[in-house]
Amino acid sequence: MLRSLFTSPLLRRRLISSLLLASTTLGQWAIATAAQAQTGRFCHLSPAEVNRKNTLREAAAQGNTQAQQDYQAIVRQHSQWMQECRQRTWPRTQALWLRLYPCDLEPGVLDDVFDRIVNQGYNAVYIEVFYDSQVLLPAADNPTPWVSAVRSPGLENVDLFAMGLQKARDRNLKAYAWLFAMNYGYAYAVRPERQQNMARNGRGETSLTFVDDGSQGFIDPYSAQGRAEYAALVQAVLRRRPDGVLFDYIRYPRGSGADSVITRVQDLWIYGQSSRNALLNRATNNQGRELINRYLNQGSISSSDIQSARSLHPGESGPQWQGLNSSNLNWELWRLALAHAAQGVIDFLHTAAAPVLRQGIPAGAVFFPHGNQPVGQGGYDSRLQPWDRFSSQLELHPMSYAICGNGTHCIVDEVQRVHDLATPGTRIIPALAGQWGQVTRAHPPLEQQMTAIQQAFPQLQAVSHFAYAWIEPAHDRARQSCRR
């Protein structure tokens, strides 16, 4: 009877299935146990494991075939450990902001970079693709007006961004593209044929002279050519199939001192050719257009200006423009100019993000939590960053970089402000600045910041850290100068 039970096909299949299930469960338990043994509270790998991987990577880079196989095996093993650790550790997603350099093309350097990212508990990376008037696209496949970051002779076809994406995927890291948006950079801003595309204030300044460092070139968000050039960049990025796209510098420039606050229409960055024309076109009759034009030129209008507009266009009952709802025309014109400036930022972002969302991958906005606030009596932050009006389809990445002595309360307050003003259901991913284990540029250690954010917002599922250059400063400097 017992023999017949084991020879029954049905029972034999059930027995094999049970054994396989038990084997799988034991295997998962073994991986989890190993991960817990080799990762700390923040999913950092143990020094022993880090050293073991470094040794194998260096040997593999020298051409040792066995070391290459062993190195790939440990990369996979550490990736498994990291995924298991992040599943049981807050937050589920921990991301790092990363800039790549031409020197990263040297043998083994990219592997070293992404190994270090995994070693410190990250399971996502934001790779910078557009910054300082250069793009991380191959020179032979660069449909943009910006130069390629890799531009040495003989490297025209090298795609460092695609290589970074692949190194991330080899380690199960989610990899987003991170792009400057309205800041097109110095090299773009000084080109004579692009002058008409630049944002200008009522004093005729561009951001090159307005911002202290003299290197930021902010675009007029209403410029058709500027938008088309940016759209070509986004399409090129999407062809590399990142896991998401983040848009930074979604704002106007910020000056210093009194210039950091907008108090009058001449302070607004709406005097570029395209922005000014778009504002004039918000008038719904000729009298309205005339008064908007005079307001931009003079900073205010008088009763004689109103009478003059009526005389020029006698067939109209009075000035009209979008949103006009009171008889205080100076106030209404100020309100119109402010709304027009803010709408330029919103439209630029939504236009840039649209093709990303159509592909079904996340798009996110990077911003300062206080970039949209009033200042004093009737003033506004000069960045005029209306993030509370961004589409709820977008991820919000508030740069929560506040400094409050030895504490973290001001950092928590910044995240709280975003939580309170954001559309319910919007995904919020705070960006924190600092370094593990030590104070950096007056920012508390990341451990302290993470603990404070977790206690205040346990519902958040993702946090990012700015940046690799802060967390690995010596290695980042070495990579910039090709020193190993």
C-alpha cells in the first residue's frame, strides 16, 4: 500500500511541488537572513562585503576572467540583498543625485560609481543629463543646441548616459534622467542668435548679469524656439528609456539682497520678446492692449493713460483683458502680470513633461518649498516658482535643504509645507542635502534628517539625497580630473 502511494502520478507531482515550494521558501529565507547580516539600519553594506567587491572589481578590470565572473556574481548578490533590505526598511525607495563625467569612461570607473551607490543603501539614482549648457548625449547623436559633455575626438558615438542607465539596471537601480529646465546655461545665453529667447526684466537685464555667479542663462518660457529646442532634448532622453524624468530649475532666477524679492512689474521676467507679446495678447480689446503696453513701459497707468486709450479706440466701451474683475486698473494689471509670469513657468513644465507622461513613466518637478511664497508687504520670491499649481500627475521633489542650527525641525517644516499645499494623492519625494555620519556645510548628518522625516511622515515611500558629490567628495573630485 505504501509503495503504491509513492508510485501514484498524482501524489508524486504533489510531493515534488511541495518540495519545490519548501526549497524556494528556504532560499528566500536564506537571502533575507544574509541580507540582514550584511546590511545595517540604513541598508549600508558591511565593510567586509564592500572590500570583497572592490577587490574583485579591480582584478576584473585587469582582465582576470575568473575575477570577472566572480565580480558579476557578487554584484547580483548585493543587488538581491539591497532589494530585500529596502523592502523591510523605510523608505522603500532611497535615491541619489549623480553627475557623470567623461573620465567615467576609463575602465572600471562606472562600475565603481554604481557599486558605491549600492553600498550605501540606494536603490534609485537620478542621472544628470542636461546642465551648464551641456548634454550627456553622444556628439554624433545630439539634436540640441548644447554641446555634448563627452566631446573628445574619437568618442563621438560614446553614449555615457546610456552606459549609466545600463550600469544602474545591472544592479536593479531605478534610473531617472535629471535635467535643468529653464536654465539653459551661459554658453547658450551668450549666443547672438539666441538673444531673443532669453528672459528679461524691465531693466533689460538677463540672468547673466542678475545672478551673482554670472553663469545662469534663464530662458523666456514663452519662447517658441526655446521650447522646441527643449522638446528635442526630452525626446532624445526618452529614446534611452530612463525609468523617469526630473525637471529642475522650473523657475526664474533669484537675485541677492533686495533683488531676491519682486515688488513691481519691472522686477518680473516678462520683458523678453515672446513673453511680452503673449502678455499683450491677453488683452481682449485694443484699449486693454494699449494699457498693458503702457503699464509695462511705465510701471503704472494714470487717468490720462486711460483717457488716451479711449481716444485711440473710441468704439470700445472700456479696456478688457483676461481675468479683469475690478475698476482698480493698476491693481488688476499687477495681478495680470504676476499671473502671466507664473503661467509661463507652469506651461513650460507641463509642455516638457507631456511626452514623458505619454510614455507611461514618471515625470517630476524639482523645486524649493518656499519658492512660491509672498514676501513682506506685497512682495514675492523672485524665483516665482508656483509649484502648488503644478499638475498632480507629476511627482513633487521638494529640495528640503533648510539649515536650522543643530536641529532638523526646519527641514521637517519644509516638507510639511509641501504636504499641506500639494493636491491630495500627489507623490512627494523630499530631497535632503548632506552626508552620512557627519555635518556637511551646516547640514545635519543624513541619519538625523532621515529619522526626523520618518517620524513626521511615515507614509512617505521615497526620499532622495543630494548628491553623490557630497557623499563621496574625494571620489567625485578624482573622477572629474581622471585621477584613480
